[in-house]
Amino acid sequence: INMRVLRLRSTDWKSSLSQYENNIWREHFRISKQTFRFVCDLVSPHLARQDTNMRRAIPVEKRVAVALWRLATGNSYRSTGLVFGVGRCTAMNLKDEFCLALLKSANDFIKFPKGEAETRRAIQAFQEISCFPQVVGAIDGSHIPIIAPKNDPNDYYNRKQFHSIVLQGVADADGRFIHVSTGYAGSIHDARVLRMSSLVNEVENRTILVSPVIRTGTGEEMRPLLVADPAYKLTNWCMKPYPETRAITPSQCNFNKALSRARVVIEQAFGKLKGRWRCLLVKLDESVDKIPLTIITCCILHNICIEVRDDVDVDPEDDDPDDLPPLPGHMNRAGSPLRNKIKEAFFSH
């Protein structure tokens, strides 16, 4: 690639921007030019600065470009700054300011279906990819690699033997994140992350997963559900598969296959998230307190791309399942009977 194209030192930012041909643009920014403009319009009210007598303000487009370059390539702040003709600290500040500005729109793009009509639409979308009933979302955790923190590094050392922060995500049938929670040290089990997250409170306070309710053939009530892997606790709102033992029955196998077809959307969502925003693949060289903001920003951008149908080619990264063993007490009193009722009503034929 011609270095003249890559080193954008011109003060005429829009002229420099136009030098990027589409294939080079997509390779480095991981979004289309149309999506770039959409994001600029979104954050402009919070990022626009006035010129002063001392210096000209950095335009919003350049601020966004610096931030997206860092997020999309995973390059260091120093090398990102060199591309755009700004210092390392400036590049870091521009990226932090962009993340804070985009966070103001988080609830517009990451939102759980609420109310019966929205929830029904979410269930119907899952019905088209799996015959598992009443599914609104699939939940899982993903490890984001980080540089070993100075304070309590062992807390962040996970069972895959690297330092990480856990991202808990819930995805809908389109791979859109409808709930994210992050900032948890890598050694924390997925089931414990769920207990610590706001999601449990929202379920228990009945602000989500309330209706529509259906009944099985024997009259058992079924609320809307999340589907999860075996690491999670089995409850009356979070379904997980039967253990894959020699004693597994054909109907239990059918149950597991249908649940797996619904659950795979969260693994695919994590894969696309990391495939597009490659800062999440390399060890994030940021202070631990800033990393959750970076992760959430990438999740918002992931959802924006789905919203505006930005289908830039992304090689999904394999987000290896943890295969975590369940914690003790991994099912509640209501979960196991409900799982059996669902199996009998929908998967015994």
C-alpha cells in the first residue's frame, strides 16, 4: 500500500479522507463510508470543538477516524497517531472521547425486547432458526485478552491461561446484542458473572422476560426464555442442555439439538464482534478501568452495523466455547421440571 495513502497529515481532512479507495477503507476501518458518516452524525453533537486563537480544532471526522482505526486494527496508539499525524496521547484521548460520546447512544442500540409485542417478534425470529419455543435471546461469556494488570493480576488470569476481562452478552436471532455486561475479572465463572450482572435483577424485578406466556400440553406455564450452555444455572427463565452422557434419551437429544441451534447465535455474534473490532483480539493495552468502555463501544458499533445493514466482509473469529463445568447448585427447583415439560411437549415425538 502506498504510504502516501496511509499517512494522513493533511490539514484538509476531507480531502485526505477521499484518498481512501473502498477496499483500503474497509480493510482499515471495518465499516463502509456510509456507516462512517452515520457514526459521525451520531457523535458530532458531543465531539465538535471550536477553533481557538491558538489552534484549529480537530474535525469530528478525523476524531472518529482515529478512534475507529484503533478499534478496528488493534494498532497501538503510537502507530495510530503516526497515521493521522497526531501524538500518542492525542490519539488515546480522541479514542476515549469518542467512546464516551458513543456511550450516550448505548440504549438506542443495545436494548432488550420489552412489552409483549417486541418480545413476541423476538421469539418469532428464533422460531425461524430453531424449533425451540419461547426463546428471546442466547447468553454466553467471552474472554477479552488484556495486558496483565499491575494490581491483582491473578484475578484476571483465566482457565485458558491468559489475562482477560469477561464480556457477558445476550444476542437476538439476528446476532444483535440485546444486553451486555463487562468489566469482570477473567477468573470469574460465567454463572457467577450472570449473578453479578444487572440482567438477573431485571428478570427478578419482572421488567423483562414476562410475557407472552404459553402453556405446555400439561398446563405448565412457560415464560420467555434465554438459552445457555451447560456452565449456567438451569432456571425457569434460563434453559441449558441435558448432560451428554451415555444415558441420554432420544428426546433429550432432540431438545439439545434445538437448543444448540438457538444458542449458536451468541457465539457467532462474539466471532463477528472480534472479527470486525480487532482490538478485542489482541491484548488490550489500556488501564483496566478504561477497558469496559472500549468493549461496550465495540458492541454498540457491532449493533449499528446490523441496524444499517453494513455487510462489510468480516472473517468471524472462532469464539471458542469455554466448556466450563457448572458451579455447585447449578439448577433451581423450577428449572429442572420445566426443562422436562418442554422436552415432553415439544421433543418427544
